[in-house]
Amino acid sequence: MKSKKMRLAVSSGFALLLAGAMFASCSKKSTPSTPGTPPPTNPGGYDSANQIQASALVAYFPFNGNITETKQGYSFTNSGMTFATGVKGQALQGADGKFATYTQTTPLGLQSLQSFTIAFWINSGVVDTTISPTYTPGHGAQGIFWLVDTAQQWGNLGLDLEPYGNNPDTLQIKCSFRSNATGVVWNGWGPIIKIPGAVNTWTHVTFTYNGASSTLTGYVNGVQAGSNSLSGPYGPFNGSETVYANDPGGNPPTTNPVPYMGNLLFENAFSLEFGTWPWDTTPQLFTKAPARGNNWEDDFAGQLDEFRIYNVALNSTDVNSLYILEKAGF
């Protein structure tokens, strides 16, 4: 029979073991992709990027050696795109004449987006503004991504790199979206975010659109973009602008009632693509497509990593947490 002292020692040891296990469980972090990266201190209360608004994350492309989307299971046909070292693991590498597509016979779940967040890392060289009489690789706007409207050239949702005076420092990224909702007259929006210091540097970019407030906001490296960073019909904006369904008459608006964009309505969303413009894929992804190789456009020549789409507009805290955690490899 064990003595009282022995029983006490065993009980105390078990309690310490249990407490240690509980502490280890509560403090466990995801393993960073870069050895030696110090773990962040739970920004926004999250331990990993995948915890951020997990139920609202509707598409996620890690780009670790493939172009498979991990939430819906979209598996792309890769027409020559390769992979390079990214922010977390590998990244998608674009090149002239290379692209990846996914198409199905029923509308994609992303067609139901009324609000959205698109967040991604990008690393790109200077976008050459020199436009030659004919199509020339490396010149003009570079198509990055599209949720294609197979019936219209500029819908539903897309990203491209815009030329900016052959500036060795600054990138410009356009977020184009088109709503087919009733009453929408200005239905082809393309706000452009200007990002100094982004050339040949891994940069985290986020666009959010809130259908309830009709507000589009751009973030760079987790922070709302700064002075005169976002373009719009009524001047440059400081990282956020109101999106209208028709001409508001000025800034501030003079029209009454003010025609806000509201919740988006996408249509004919049968296809997704990376690396070019929807009419430059083979086969082309929408009807009435123009010929490939307009003199003002090109394929994406840079790198993309950790590409995410949410069906809500993330708030500034979540955007910043996403940047911190992904940069640290979590």
C-alpha cells in the first residue's frame, strides 16, 4: 500500500503533467513555412491565416506546386505556368503565353458574391508603357485573374497590372468588377490602386467591397492605402471610395437619391483563369471575344502567392492579421 506522501507526490506530478499538456495545447501555433521565423503574437486573436473569417473564405489558392483551389476543389488546366519560391512555400510564376483555366457547365459558387475580399501576394517587375503598333510581349496591361462572365468582356471580377510610366518603383493594380443588378448603369468599375515601392518586391494587396455600404477599400501590406492611392471617377482617394450605380453628380454627390451600387450581381460565371485576359486563353472564355494580342495588353509575367477570395468585406483588423500571419509563414 502506498504511503500518503507517495500518493501526494504522484497526484502533484499528474497535476503538473496535465497543466503542461493544457498549456501546450492552448499555445500551439501552426508550423511556419520558413524555418526560424518567429511566431506572431496572435494578431487579431488568430493563430494562423486560415482561421481568419474561415466560414467566409470561398476560394483559396496556396499555389504549392499546383493550381488547385482548396475550398471548392476547382482543379485548373495549366497551360505552361510554373512555380517559384513564394512567401509561403511556392508561388505561381507567370510568363508570356502562359495561363491556367477552370471551366464547368454550371455557374461557379463565386457567382453568388454580393460583397468580396480579394487578398494576395504579388511580385512583379516594371510594367512597360511603350505601346507598339502590334502586340509585343512585356508591353501594356498584364491580366492577372478573372472570374469570367462568359457573355461580357469586362465581367464579373478581375485583376490586372496597369502601366505606370515605366516607373522603376511603383506598381498599379486594377480591380475590375461588373454588377448586373437592376438599376445599375455604371456597371463596369475599375478602381486602380497605386503602390510605391512594390516593384520586384513581395507585396500583400487586398481589395474589399462591402455591398451594404457600397464601399471599396484597398490595403497594402495590411494597412489601408495612403494619400491619393486609389483612383475613381471623382478624383484619387485615400484607399477607400464609394461605388455608385450611376453618376452621383459630384463629390460630394448632388444627385437625389444617391445611386449607390449596393450588393453585386454576377452572371454567367462558368470560368476562372489566371495569368492573362479571358480572350487570350485557348479556347477563349467568353463569346464575342476580340482577337488575342491587342497592342495594349499582355500576359502576367510576375508571381502570385496565397490568393484568397472571401464573400464578405474583411475589416481592417482582419486584413492586417492576414498580412502578419502569412508573412510569418502561418
